Amino acid sequence: MGFLTGLFFGFGIGMATVAGFAYLMQKRSKQRIAKAADIKLLGQLTQEDLKKLCGSNSPLWVSFTQFERVRWLNKQLEKIWPSVAKAASAVIKESVEPILESYRPVGIKELKFQKLFLGNVAPQIEGVRMQTLKEGQVTMDLDFRWGGDPSIVLGVFTMIGAVLPVQLKNFKFFATVRVIFQLSEEMPCISAVVVALLAKPKPEIKYTFKVIGGSLTAVPGLSDMIRDLVENIVTDTLQWPHRIVVPLSPDPDVRDLELKLMGRLTCRVIKAEHLKNMEMVGKSDPYVLLYVRPLFKYKTRVVGNNLNPLWEETFQLGVEDHETQVIHFQVLDEDVGQDKTLGLVTFPISKLVSDQSLLVQLPLLQSLDTVSFKDKKDRGLLHVELLYHQFTKEECEKAMQDEKDEIAEKEKLKSEGILNSTADAVGGVVGGAGKLVTGAVGGVVGVVGGGVGMVGSGVGMGLSMVGKGGKAITRGVSSSLGNMSRKSKDSNGTPK
């Protein structure tokens, strides 16, 4: 009897143990299947999805396995960084100051580095991708991150003679750096190197300002001026398709590496609808600023006191890369002092087919950074017509020469005091000389308008308090000059 009882209890305990073990294994299997499904979904995430989930600090090798980790490279970079930082600081100061002069914002007389040292913290290479995109070249993409401790003091020379030393603090830089090596049969086996920042993911430069011994309010809009300056320089000189070409051998053939115009974008700015009013009295005075490259900005005429302005103006813009470049539109409200932004929008040129026009309605945004700024307010629509034309070899050569002539003409207007900098926007007519003549008149009007604003500011911000009345004064002066200018031109905008 005892034997049967023991056998019964043993059998029961054994079955319970087996059943419990089977249940646990089944539960664990379900968890593994669920985890595998989650990992599979994570592997399908794009870089934009990861940016929304983890922010912008996740390295590319987390999601894109073609990027390899290079800890050995970071160790070597840390060892040589003190020497590199010292040499690079001198090179950057010498090469960047002329660029600052070309992109100098309105209201600033001169920009110079009073202090420039890259600090003691070396940048980090989070991942490397090697590929051969063209025969005879090796392309290396570096996931570059730098949260350094540089000491950068920028001297801002104002029009009234005061010098404001602006210190850049808490500097952080995130970008994918593309380095192209052009191979050669002769030592050192590399004839030239190309360096650029890839447009995607968009390069991020973060920093804060501090005016040494003063306040940012000493020059209204100074912070925005410097931020726009940095963004324009990076976009127009370093961001792909723009690049730096460094020859390494005597007389290398770098024609295939240099930037060329691929086509022409004709843009007809038609009208805007339902713009947001930025005025306490009356309505905004909108105009449109448009560009592909910040160095070649164009602007429409100002339509006074109207939230549904009609422009019907046509512009021609050069395109270096049909696949990666976009056209930028910025709708602004002309005002005494600093103009207010009514809305921003971009349109990818890759969506255009050569020699086929496209009418588009573009919803205006508060900011192009839709991750950080989630403003759902209606800011109106911008109506434009776009036509892209792919250049032939002969058209490319002519367009490149026309671009050089336009830069030379803008440099001349800058030296004569009509334009503030080479990057100033010019206005309205299709055709090289016509654009610059209109831009020159606009520059004179801007100088007079700015003078009125400074006078108003000097009398205790009188014009600012008057509001719309102050704008009417400036607009009246501008209108008078515009009428004088129109009398001296024929119907096509060409000087008589």
C-alpha cells in the first residue's frame, strides 16, 4: 500500500513538474518571438525614425550596419589632437575670415576672430563607411561628432564704431563627413582629396552666445544674424554638393572633382494666400526671399498692407545637384528694423522632370525643423511655378561664366557701398544684368530705409512706437526712389 501511495504521489509530482517546465518554456518562447519581432521592426527604422525616438545623438552604426566602428582611429585622434588643433586654428582663421566678409549681415561693418582655439577635446568618429562610387575614386563617409571645448571669440564691428566681442560657448557639431580620395599611379597614390558634409542627415551645429562685458540686446537681432551667418556659410561652402578640393600632387586633374552647374531652375513666384498678420495696426507688407544657394539669393518686390499678395515675378537659379538640392522660400514682412518671418518652406528639385513645368501650392511653416517645432497653425499658402532644365556641356560652361560675372558684379556693388555683402539678395528680372541693376536700386532703398530706422531709434525708438506710421515713412522714401528708378528704365527693366 505504501508502495502504491508513493508511486501515485511521485507520478503526480513528476507530471506537475513537467507541466510547469513546459509552461515556462512556452512562455519564454513567446517572449523570444516577440523580442525577435521588435528587433526586426527596429532594423527597419529609418534614420528619421531613430532621430524621433532617440534624438540626434544616436550613432549611425546602431541602425545602418554598413557603418563600422573605429575605436582605434579615435585613440589615435586623441593622441595627435593637440598638434592638429593648434595648426587647424591658424588655418581656419586665415581661410574663414574672408568668407565671413562675403556673408556679412546687414548692419555689421566687419567680422573678425579675436580668439580662436579648437580646445583639448578631440572629436569622435562614431562610424565609417567605405564605398567606390566612381572608378578611380574611393569614398569614405565618417559619422563625425564633436562636443568640444573650443575658445572662440568673434569680434562684431558695428556701424557706429563699437566692437562687441561675442563668445561661442557649449559648442556641439554632428555631421556625416564625406571624404573622396582620387587615386593616382604615382606616389603618394592619391592625387587629390575632396571634403564635404552630406546633406542627409542634416549637419547640426549647436552653440550658445555670450557678449563679453555686454548684452546681446546691444545690437537687436545679433543672435539671429550670427546663426543665419553660420548656417549660410556651412550650406554654401561645405554641404554637399559644395565641397573643398585639396590637391596633393603637382598639377593634378581635378576637373571631375570640382563643383559644376548641372541645370537651371526657373521659378515664377505667383502669389500667397491667407498669410499670418504680424502687425498690431494694419496688415503685413510681405515679400519673398528665394534661393538654392545662400550666395545667390533673390527677392520679390514688397506688396504693402496685404495678406493675399500677388507678385507674378520670375527668377532663374543655378542648380549643382538635381538629386540633393532644394529651393528655399522665405516669406517676410518688411518692417522698420528687422523684418519678421511670416513662413518658410522648401521644395526638393529632385521632384522636377527636366523641361516640364510644375505648379505647386506650398504650405508655409514656422520652422523647417519639424521635429523640434510642431506648430500646426495655418500660416498660409505660397503659389509658385517651377521649371527645371538640364544643361548640355556648352550650356554648363556658359552658365559657369555667367555665375562668375554675377559674383564679380556683386563684389563691385559691395565695394561701392550699394550692397552690404556678396551674399545680399538681389531682385526681380530674369537675365544677369537686369537682376543686378534691380538689386542695386533695392540696395540704395535699403540704405535709406535703414537710415530712417536709425534716426527713429535715436529719438527714443519713436518710429517703433508709431508702428505703422514709421513703416509708411520708410515705404514713402522707398517708393520715391523706386519711381525715379522706373523712369530711368524701359518696360523690360533695362537702364536707358
